[in-house]
Amino acid sequence: MDINFTLPEINDVAKKLLAKIKPGTVVALHGEMGAGKTTFSHALCEAMGVTGTISSPTFSIINQYNTTSGQTVYHIDLYRIKDEDEAIIAGVEDCLYSGNICLVEWPEKAPGIFPENTMHVFIKVINTNERKISWQ
């Protein structure tokens, strides 16, 4: 599915994608720097009912959130990871196979550690105000 959207529409798009996400799904978010991966992750977390502060895991690598229904959600940013070994040492693989929903930015940094059934989401910049999102 391909959807073009603007920032005011991001929450609606996040809800559409969330309807396709099953419990325990790993969501790999692909896109260039500035495409909106973190902003979209934030919208997904809000749609899932994450409680507390939602922040970028760029420096922490892994953020763990809880939802109002008691689910755990991991938000992972692999931008600063060098390779798969470093991702494993950081605990990323444990999160990916935990049975919880994981939102992972920059998955291409450690492609070999992802489960086979990972949902791949691609965000592309159309212009300064518009993005295209697709998933498989």
C-alpha cells in the first residue's frame, strides 16, 4: 500500500498502519535522513496508547515504552550502530525476538538480525511538506 501524506495527516496514516501490525511485530522503518522515521514512530506510539514521554532513541539506541493496555513497545534507532555484532551487544536482538512490538529505525545497519516476518515500511520524501509511505 502506498499513501502520500503531510504532517497534519500523520496520525491517520499511523492508525492505518497500526491496523496491519499484529502483536509481536517488528516494524523496520526505512528512509533517508530527515524522511520522518522518528516522527512516524512517535505517531505509531501515540496510536498504540503509549504512556509517558516518547523520545528519539538516537543516543540510547533502545527506548522501552508501556501502553495503556499493558503492552511493551520497543523503539530502536540503529543509526549509531556499526554492525550486527554491536547491535547484538547493545541488546537489540533481545528486543526483536521478545514477542513485543518493535519499531526500528535504520534497519539496514544490521539486516541479518531481523526476524523473517519483519514488516518493512518505507518513507520517502516527496517535497518539504509531503511524504510517501509504503509497507509490505
